[in-house]
Amino acid sequence: MTELQLWLRHEARTTERRTPVVPDDARRLVEHGVELTVEESPQRVFPIEEYEAAGCRVAPAGSWVSAPRDAVVLGLKELPDEPAELTHRHIFFGHAYKGQPGAAELLGRFAAGGGTLFDLEYLVDDSGRRLAAFGFWAGYLGAALAVLQHRGRLRAPLVPTTKAELDEILKPVDADADFTGLVVGALGRSGRGARVAFATAGADPTCWDLDETRDLDRAALLRHDVMVNAVLATSPVPPFLREQDLDAPDRRLRTLCDVTCDVGSPLNVLPVYDATTSWDEPARRLRAQPPLDLIAIDNLPSLLPLESSTDFSAALLPHLLDFGVTGPWGHCLDRFRQAGRAYGPGKGDHLDH
């Protein structure tokens, strides 16, 4: 690997406490010759002193905009609105290739500045399997919050916690009534996490995956009390829920958690809401009678920042050590080029540095 300048940026979103590289893995990067700069961040779960002790350089929050041109800027969630032109190579979850709100603007910024997006969602092996993901923790938290909401024990605003603390709250108590749960996408990472949370809550959910959703039985879906959607659609499929389903007279469904949060995308399998929910207001009532509550938080794993960051960083580390334009990173680059061609001849063909 040629010498890599990696710039770990502060996350602009105030509720984002995760990091793609934890201090222990930062030390390994430095030991392998990576020049790693870490921005100060008041909300990151790991203090900056731990990165300093690992041999990292420290920079002020937001200083990536003036980082050396060859630096690769690493983050997780969305960039701030400025600068208008993105000149660096960036690694983060861009959510820009499925027609999501703001996708065209983001790709336009890369086209204007000549930079490159290595979208972590497309860091995959040759079979298309994702190599670094927060899916397990997203599913676990989605199901946990759905159960707590259904039991009337979800308190707002949400605050980051640990798995041990959350499990203690999630365990059933004598006053809890039985309920039926459904996990859609049960065999994937998120689905597995959701099943673990349901088990902790004392529930044995119905588990659906490709076979069950290929010819969806919506009436059966609506007969469950709590549903967790963990399906990440990659091509258009018939929606799992429609507006008319919410008004079905025999609907038993009372709590719906959409882990995927593809709101605004043509690939959205739950087109029954038009905005995500938040840490301040985690649940939104979609129907008053009978009640139906929605949870759709797009950074769920940040509620368990220590556990989720540690797992993700361990998965990402070997690929950062092998950063380049071939292999898994080549898949990211190919997808970016495809999207970039929408902005004119050759726009998606630059390699940038």
C-alpha cells in the first residue's frame, strides 16, 4: 500500500457519537504507516486523548476542508452543506444512489470539485456482500425501541447507552402483556439483530425473508402487533405496506419500526410516511384509531456508540490498510462513476489523484 493520509472528521450531526475508526484500530493504522489525522469532536464516544496516545495527529473540528489534497476524508454520516465544491476523496455513507432527497445536490458538489465518493454501502466483495456495516446494531436497536414503545416504556429524548443497560430495560416484567412480533428481512445482519432484541424482550417473532416477501401476505403482516422492517431493497419491489393497509378494519399492527429508512427513495418498501423520526421524538403516530406508531430513526446504532463503533471499525480496518481503486474500493468507485455520469461527459470518469 502506498502511504495513505487519512483524515477522520468530526460528524456534523449532533446526535452522531459513533466513529468508523476506534483508537485501538487507529493505533494499528499508524503502526502500518498510515498518516492519520483525527479532528476534535465533543460528541464522539472516544475522547481525542485516546487518539493522541495512539499516535494520531489532532486537528480542529471541520478542518478537513483545508486538508492536503491527497488526504482521504473519512466519516460516517452526511457532510455539512459547505463547501459547495468537494475536492477530496471521501469515505462515508452518502445515501446518494437511490434517488434519496439531497442525493443530486451531493453528487453535484463532487462533480463541481472533482472529488470522489467511496460510499461505504458499496464496499462489497465480488459476490456483493457488504464488508463493513452497522446492520446488526441497527436491527437490534430498532426492535428494542419498537418493543419499548409498544409496552409504553419508551422515553424521549433518547440518550446513548450500553447494551447491558438497554437489555435490562428490555427484559419483560410481570405486567407486560404478550405480543406478536414480525421481522421482515430476518436473515440479514439487521434482521439478526432484531431477532436478538426480540429474544431479550421475551418474544419469539415471526421471521420473513425473500421467500415470504416474494408473494407478500399483507393480511398476515397486519395480524402482528409489532413489525420491524430490516430489508434493504436494491431494486424496486411492491411495497410491504400501503396507505390503504393502515386503514384496514382488522389491522392488529400497532408499532412499526423501519430500520432501513429509505424514505423518499423509489425503493422504499414502506411508503406510508414521508419523514424520519428523531431522538427527540422517536415515535410518530400514523393512525389514531386504532393507534399505529412509527419509529424511523436513520442513525439507530449511534444509541450504542461504543459497541457499534468497535464492531464496525474492526471490519473496516483491513480494507483501510488496503485502500486503493481496485477490489472492494473499486466497487465503490465504479458505483460513483455510474452516478457521476449524470453530470456531463466524463464527470464520473476521473480517478482524482
